[in-house]
Amino acid sequence: MTTREEILKYGMTFPEVYQDTPFHDPNWILVRYKKNKKAFLWTYEYQGQMRINVKVDPEWRDFWRNTYNSVIPGYHQNKEHWNTVILDGSIPDQDIKRMIAESYDLIIGK
């Protein structure tokens, strides 16, 4: 997964979600959960690279950052609870999907 289209297509497979552009900037497209309006997937291009931000359990935060050089602390978000994933092709699709799914699970509530 290296494109915004692939990421958004996968993000929209989760129950009760919608796309949002809250900053009135087409570079920033978020996927939110309808019931609480929380975003679990942020997509944007920065420094010529497609990136996503995903919420992360602090217990897994460092695992992802240590496993892949293209997973870094969340850009413009709480560095303890968010990771930025640079979509440079270095991370297998199944791991990107797992990070997105875990982000969704964290924001939907118990």
C-alpha cells in the first residue's frame, strides 16, 4: 500500500465510518467513526511522501517504530498515542492494515 487511494479504500471497509476534510485542505483526508466522530486514519502528503497517522496502543508504539524506519512519532499529534507511517513501500501491506485496524479498535470505544 503506497497510495492514498489504497489506504482510503481499506479504511472505508470498517463499520460505520466516513471520510472527512476538516481543514478544508484536500491534502488532509481523514477517516472517522460515525458514532463518536473520532478519526482513526489521517492521510496526507508531506515532503513529497504519502503518509498516514494512526492511533497506537503505547505498548505497541515502540515495536512499530523499532521494526520499520518508516514508522515515526505522529506528525502534529500526541507522540505517545500516534504513529506516522510513511508509505514508501518498505512495510508489508498486512502490517499497514494491522496498524489501521488497531487504530480503529482504539477509537471506537469499549
